[in-house]
Amino acid sequence: MLSLEEFLKLPAEEKTKRYLELSEKDRFLARTSDWQPKDTVVVKYSNLKSDQEKQEEFIKQLNEALERDELNLLK
């Protein structure tokens, strides 16, 4: 079994090949370091924030429409 310390010293291509030799805990720690397994998709916080802002704007407009009786959710 490969230790996390040894793993982090490897070149990037070798890390991808030997990733599964780590313990489950060390795999988690490796993923939370700067290294990511090959073909990993990283979701950036800024994308999530813009989605949250859009959702908040939708809720705001929905509440305003309900207050003006322009929308009836029971129909």
C-alpha cells in the first residue's frame, strides 16, 4: 500500500496510475489536496453562487407576484 506522503511526491501521471493503491482515507486526503484524479470535473463555487442568486431572485419575484394577487398557486 502506498502512503500519502509517497503519493504526493510522485509526478502527476504516476499519481493517476497509482491512486487506487492508497487507503480510502488517503484517497480522500489526496482529492482534497491540489491533485485531482484524471477526468475529474470540478464545480467551482462561483457557479454555485450564481445559481443561488438566480434562485433567490426567482423566489423574490414569486413572492411579489403572490402579494399582488397576480398568481394563484391553488389553481
